[in-house]
Amino acid sequence: MKAPFFTIVAALGLTGLAACSPNVPAGRATLGPNPALGGGTFTSPGGITVAVDARNIGGRTGICGVWAESINQSVLTRNAGRKVIDSGGVTLGGEAVAQGLGFLQQVDPATSYAGLGANCITTDRAWQKGDEARELKVILARQMILNESDGDFGIAGGVIIWFRPGGPGAHPSDKKPW
């Protein structure tokens, strides 16, 4: 009789931890007509764009979104986008609501991300009256992507590549043959 009791207690404990988790998967949704855009560029060719919506999902603040990286970018930054968005976050009305954007669906760069299918999470923040009108902002930090310098951050020679936040950076019309 002890085994079923402990199994039930363990299952409830894990469920409780999942409910307290800041980012709980919440399926998929379609982005609205004006998703918030963020992103940036690398110090080598290429960039990232993130598009997110906030919505009420079961009384919690939900974040749904997608991300894209430039198709024609430096081989040195190819697939670096996942690292950048994993460390990103979202604010709603200046309040941090989501940290770690690794749940976002990767898509091809587009002129508009409205209407795309997106992955969603619920956060531990309750949805509040007026949230739909609050400013939604994507936060991506400046970070070093690659450091192949010989020392002293490039003074002695070598390559250092940074990600620089600054708005959408993956553009479908950017067809430069790097």
C-alpha cells in the first residue's frame, strides 16, 4: 500500500513544480495582426528577428511567438540564433513576464509575421485587465557569439563576433551572397 501512496505524492509534487514553472508549454496559436518585433544583428553578416504576442491563456499571461535568422549569413553565426533567443525575454508594460525564449517556433524570415503558427507558453503571471493594450517588448542581450582572438579581445588578431540587439535583423529581401 505504501508504493501507490508514494507514487501519487511524487506525481502531485512534480505537477506542483510544473505549475510554478515560469514557462509552461501551452500549445500553438496564430499570431495576431501586429506582433511585437525584436531582434538584432551580428557583427558578421546576418541577424535575428523575434515576433511575439501576449494573450490570456486560462487566466495566465501567455506568450506566443516565432523567430527567424537570416538565410544568407556568415557561416560563423549559422545556428547561433538559438543561443541568443534562449537567453532572451519578454516584458509587458515594462514588467518581465517571460525569460528564455527557446520555446519559440523557428520560421523563415518574412516581411510580416502576422498570421503565422506559433508556439505558446503560459507564465506564472495572472492576466490583468488592460494587458492587451500594454506595450509588449522583446529583450535580447548583447553577447559574444564567437571568440577566436589571439588575446586581448582582438588587439593581437583573430575573429570576435558579437550579437547586437536593435530591432528585427533577419530580412527576407537580404540576398547578399556572403
